[in-house]
Amino acid sequence: MNASTESFGRKTWARCTTHIKVFLTSPDAGPQAKWMSGLLVVFLLGINALSVLNSYVGRDVITTLANRDLPGFSRQALLWLLVFAGATLVSVVSRYIEERLGLLWRNWTTRRVLSRYMSHRAYYRISVSGEIEHPDQRITEDIRTFTVTTLSYVLMLLNGSITAIAFAYVLWSISPLLLFVAIAYAAFGSLLTLKLGRRLMRLDFWQLDKEAKFRAALVHLKVNARLVAVAQREGYLSERLMSLLTELTSNAERIIRVNRNVGFFTTGYNWLIQLISLVLVAPLYAHGEVQFGVVTQAAAAFAQLVGAFSLIVTQFQSLSSFAAVVTRVDSLFTAVRPSPEASVEPFINVLDQGDHVRFEEVCIPRANSGGALINKLTLAIKAGQRVLIIGQEEAALSALFRATAGLSTPGTGAIFRPPCGQIMYLSERPYLPLTIQDFLLQPGPIDCDPATVFFTDPGETVASACPLPWFPAGNTHQVLAELDLTALYERLSLLQDEHDWDSRLTLGEQQLLACAHLLLMSPLFAVLDRPNTTLENVTLKKVYGALQARGIGYIAFGGEATHPEHYDTIVELLPDGRWRSRASQPPPDESSGRHA
């Protein structure tokens, strides 16, 4: 296993410290986080002060009871009750503030990651490169576990330090030997626990990954339920799910065996704490050097001090899981962080400027062999112009469409295009909003940059949120009527919840709705990927007519030049990388050959 599965140690805490510092110094959540953290420290001091006071009051209660002093016992019992009430109040309020702070941290961290994940199409880059697996799980479950557990451990360490200082004095006042034995016992237990459970971190890391793969396979089945049923691939998917479940279970069994071995030691370790203190204090009581209440006080103080020094022993199983989560969250932050300088492969330069589309010396190489898919394509397309790009190689058409859409495409040259909102893209399998009501929302600049506040490190640029206005009702009804979508839209408008549109609409209906949204946006240019594969000729003619009526230029990738009247220019990509362009010739007018 690589460094991503290293054991819990200094590097893990260094990562945690970095994330804590960024959170506390952020201009948005930092001030609130600081005062809540300060309150938690005050409450921790109060809890430990009440614990020490409780040990002394408890000692006096036991002593008065042993001496059969009922009036003294009543007074001490009443004082003990007041201490319990105070400790309960402080503990509950402290827990409340801790949970609020954990929620604040999770919300801030998730927003920060989401902003970067959606910015500069990082989600697409991560999906294509596969540099991290299951980012959805890391954004939801791992960030939640990381923030809540980190806060818990920080408070646990702070509380342990305060407890160690407070009860070290108590043990020293009873017997210095008790203090030295407690420290030595905790150190021995920590070292032995680390040795017994060193494999647990690696196994926990694998378990998180295997759980995510199993869940992803189930989601894949849900999303593609109709396609699986038509293709009758239930057997294949069933075998895959069972295989993933077997791997998951086998790794979990290994974790259980390691936990069993660690459990043998830690359980005995915790039981011995009570016995050791009694063995050391019993001779003092037998010789009359301490009262009987001191015996119980020593046992409680010894357990508190050993527990403060034994964080590794008592929390080892959760610490190993936590280290795996920290590693996964840290790799997620690394993946979504913009780092264009890290790429050594040249990409086509895409510039958002001007009111036209221009390809300038665009070269796209073949993926796995020498030669070029496209060689030095130079083409200028003015506003309102209609262009068809065809070719025998689907790879060349797909690569050029992706490059025009601004997706990172290996190659050289530059593509100039209008800014965001003035050019829109319609892929062969269109994207539809989760609800049909969102169909009427104008995306505006939101499709170019997330419409959320960027929660970033100090010094980084903060992007402001963008509103989402509605399209005018009159324009909407007109567009729907042009494409014969009025009845379909009214039927779908009854569905308020989010739905999987693949199971409710054909691909052609989805494509038509996407075309309607494009017409409502009315950009300068529309870039269409293989529109003829999902739209029939009659429907496609309506779409082209609506685009032309609004003065929207369009570039269609793929198809056949059988309807030249829809285009002004036809560009053909040849198999050897060359290309040629020609003006489209409209068919001759049949009436011209007839006599009056």
C-alpha cells in the first residue's frame, strides 16, 4: 500500500492542524468558530475543576459513612448533589456547543470543497483522470466524519491535558508512587496497542474504498435500470455486486480479527487500572496513614490520570479509521485545488472573447498512435452563420466538440468563442435539470462558475453569488408551442419532486426540451453534437428554423450533408487529419424547370 495508507502519526496531525488553521482564520466562519472554541475551553476547565472537587467531596462522603457520622454524611451528600448538578449543566452545554461548532465546520468545509469542485470544471477533470475514487462519498461522509471527529479528538487531547495536570496533584498528595506508576502504565499500554494494531489503519482505508465501490455499483443499477432490463444484463450485474460484497466482507473480517487481538489487551488494560490503584493504596490504609475515603479517591484519580494518558489505547480503533478519513479528505482537497502548472501535456487554448467562433491552427493528435485526428484547422464562423462539420472518424468530431465546449483536450492551437451565456452547447445526450420547474431558470453566468460563495484560504479570490431569474412566461409559451412541447411540459409540471428523466422521457423528448431551453436563452451561437441521431428530420428542421428566426448561428457536429439548405458552410474532416471547407449549395428550385 502507498503513502495514502500510512499509520496514524505526525503527518496525520499535521494535516489536521493545517485544516484547523484555515478554518479558524477564514474571514466568514473564523470569528464565530473562535468564540465557540474559547467557550469550549472555559467549559473544559470547569468540567475538570468540578471533577477534582467531586473526588474530594466523594472522599468525604465515604469517610463520614465509614465513621457512622450521619449529620456529616447528610451535609456532604447535599454538597455532592450540588456538584453533580453543576457538572451535568456544564457537560450538557459543552456538548451542545461542540456539536454546533462541528456543524459549522462541516458546512464551511463542504461549501469550500464544492466551490472548488464545481469551479474550472474540476468535477470533470477528476472524473476523466480518475485521480481520486468516489468523490461523492468524500464530500458527504468523509468530510462529516473528518470535521466532527477532529473536533472531538482535539477536545479530547485538551481535556486529557487538563485532567492530567489536575489529577496529578491529587495522586501526588496521596502518594508520589501512584503518579509514577500511572504514567508508566499508560506509556506501556500505548506502545503495545500500537504494535498490536498497526495493520488496522491500512484495512480501514481499504474498507472505506470497498464500501464506496459497492454503493456506486448499486447506484449504477438504479440509474440504468431500464437499460439493464432491456439488455437483460441482470446476471452480469448480480455477479459484480456479489463479488464486491465478498471483497467488502472479507476485508471487514480482517478488521474484526485485528480488533479482537487489540480488544484482548485493551479490555484487560482497563480492568487492571482499578486493581493497581487499590494494591498501591491498601497498605497505606492498613497502616492508618490515610482515611477510607482516600482509597476510593485514589482509585478514581488513578483511573482519570491513566485515561488522560491512554488516548491511543482507549481510542485506537476509532483513531485508525480517523487517520484513513484524514488521508482521503486531504487527497480530495489536493484534487480540487486548481493546479494548471502541474500538467505537462499541452492542451488547446480556449479563449472567451469576441462575437464569433474562430479555430486557429487547431491540431488534435490521435490518442494511442502517431498522426493527427485534426491538423491545423483554421476557420472563422461569424455571428448568425450556419455550419455543418462532418467526418468519417467519430473520434475527430467528438474531440473537436469537446475542445469547442472548453473541456481540456490534448492538442495545440487556439479556439476563440463568445463569452459564457453567448454560446451554448447541446450534447448528444443532453443534461436536464432535476425538476421540470428548474427548466425555466435562467442559468446566466452560473454555468461558467458556481453560484456559491467561494470559501477559500486567506488571500484567495472570493467569487460572489449569481441570482437565478426566471424566463418571461410569454417567451416560454411561444417556444414550447414552436416545438410542440406544450402538452408534454404541462404533464411534467405536475411532478414537483426530483426524477430520473431517463425513465420518463425518450432521448428525443429530452433533446427537444434542451433545445427549448437553448431557444429561451437565445445566445449568439449554438453548438450541437450529432443532433440528427436523436431528432427526426421534421423535428430537426423546426429546431433549425427556430434558431434561424432568432438570428442564432449554429455549428452542428456530425450527420450528413443531405439537407444543405440548413447550412451556409460545410466543413469535412478527412481521415488523414486534413480538412476542407465548402459553401453549401441549396437544391435547385423545381418550379424553375416548369412552363408558365
